[in-house]
Amino acid sequence: MLEFYDFITYSFFAIQIGHSFFPTGSEYGSLMLSLATFGAGFVTRPIGGIVLGIYSDRIGRRPAMLLSFALMGAAILTIALTPSYRMIGVAAPIIVIAARMVQGFALGGEVGPTTAYLLEIAPPEHRALVVAWQPASQEIAATAGALVGVILSTTMAPEMLDSYGWRVAFLIGAVCLPFGLWMRRTLPETIPHADAGVAAKERTGHLSQARRHLGIIALALMILASGTISTYVTQYMTTYAQNTLHVSSTLAFAVSLVSNGIQFVGALVGGWLADRLGRKPIMIWPQLATLLLTYPTFLWIVHAPGALSLLIGFGVLSIIGSLPFTAFYATFTEALPQNIRGGVFATVYAVAIASFGGTAQLVVTWLLHVTGNPLAPAWYLLLAAIVGLVAMSLMPETAPVKRRQGLA
């Protein structure tokens, strides 16, 4: 949660960060440069996924998680304390871009080891619910970031928020770093060191072993592409509500707060249902509902922008859209053997996120700019939902309860 808070808080304050580090002659140009820097954090995520994911398989989950957390802490402090463009010139955006790339490396190596760890400490009948805390923690982070945004935008004048208010949000995450490091140092290891010799021999061929699971990996890439587009377009709604719908910044942050809070509940409910009904039903049916509801919801929001349409519309999409991806996390993790689980999950996740998450907000901003149509985000979300639905329907059922029923 702390690591994702540090990473995604940038998207909530993209406008203000653009003013601090990327002043240009136009609001659009400043925002695009700011969002491009947000995307720079995704470039290094596959590298972090490969390096720290394999490190977690060979050395252990805990060392990998400690390393990723320390790197994230250093990067968040750098962004929060870097002087503005007016003070140090071109060095300011260069430092911020470098810090974002370190953040990307750290987060790329975070998700795989953490998800593998959760699966390995969970009893079989509760795996999906325990693994659900990984995406749920992301929603806690997004909710916390939006809440901070609501408080700061309510209590500060716009020029104060531009000048230093956004830095307060980053420093709040930095304050929590010592607690996170202490907490992770106390975790028990799930990679058995007693079998280290055998394990090392088995782990020498990550790539060759991964080739045996190419079908699952390809489907996972499609599903994660769908999910990450949905996630980062949702995170963009703060900027969309302000720039395109022209609602107040307080309402824009409130929409993100409610949306992410609901997705936290949906992630846990999705895991609970996946343990009882199986993985595939909880992937397919909510994804189909999301596909059917996205365009009508955006029509309502665009034609009647306000608290009612924004909060209810995005709230409904958030709760339904969060259900299938929790079941997917459990499915993909269960389908991989332990000795490549951290590395493969981290790499596939990071590649999908880097390819589609890092570009999602840029694509939506560009579509809105060139078409002038406020429904442009819905088009992108519909395409992503279709791809995700097709891949989910082809994924195998991995739930232990469902497999036992099939054998019986």
C-alpha cells in the first residue's frame, strides 16, 4: 500500500507537477510533459520485474521486498524535495524523470514477489481472498492519495497547491517509510532455505521453464493490459473531471476517493467469491457487465456532469470492474510453479503495465485533444474490456475447490 501510494500519487497531482517542473506556453503542453514523466516510471518496470522477481525466486521473497521498498523510499523523497524549474532550470525535470524511473524499477519488482508471498502463506481454500489483498492494497493507496488530494484542494488556494501543496502529499508517504521497512523485516520467509541446493539447481532455467507456460503467459498479458488500462484511466478521472468536464477540483478528487474506496471493497469481495464459486465465473460475468455499462455511464456523465452522475456512475463501474481481476491474480499465480512464480508474475505484470499503463493517460489526453469528444475515454475502455473478456474466457480454472468437484 505504501509503495503504490508513493507511485500513483503523481497522477493525482499531474497538473500541479506540470506547473512546477514543465512550464510551457500552454496548459496542454505542460500536462502532456507531466504525464510523459508519469509514463517514464513504467519504462523501467519490466527491468525491475525481471531483476527483483528472479532475485525473489533465488534468494527469497523478503530480501526482494525490502530492496524494492528502500528504492521506492529514496525516489519519493527525491521527487518531493527537488526544487522547481524556476529555481534550478532544466536539472529539475531531469532529476524528477530519473526518480520516476527508480520508482518504476522498484514497483516492477514489487508485485511479483508480494503476490507469490501471499499465495504461499495462504491455506488453499482461502488463496484468492488472501491474494486479493495485493490489488486491495493498491486501492487503499489510491483512496489515500485521493483523500489527501481532497483535503489539500479544500484547505489550500490553487496557487498554494501548485507551489508546495502537492509536495505535502509525497512527504506523507515518505513519513511512513520506516514503518514499512520495519514491518517487512519481521516477515517469515516462504522459500525454504533447507533445500537451497536443490532449489538453486531447479531455478537455473527461468526462461526455459517459462516457455512451458507460454499459453497462460499470453492470456495473462491480455488480461493485465485490459486491467491496467481500466485502472490508470480511472486514476486519470481526477484530471478528466477538472480539464474536460470543468468541475471543481474538490469534486474531482472526491470522485477518485469514492471510486478507489469502492474498488477496495470489490477486490476483497471478488477474492471471497472466487474461493467459493471458482475463478472463471468471477472473471467472466463481471467483465461482461463492465463492457455493457461503460458507454451508457459515460454518456450520462458527459451530458449531466455533477456530483450525482460522477459519483454513482464511476462508483458502479468501479465495484463491478474490480471483481474479475482479483480472481485473475489468484488464477495466474496458482498456474505457475513456485520456483519461477515471482519472476514470471513480476515480468509479465510489469511488461503489461509498462506497455499500457504508462501510456493510458497519454492516449486518453491525446484522444480528447484531437477529437474534442469527451466520450473518448469510453472508447478506449471498451476496447480494453473486450480484450480482457476474451482472454478470461480462455483461462483455465485453478481453484482447488472447483478442481476437487470436477474430480469427484
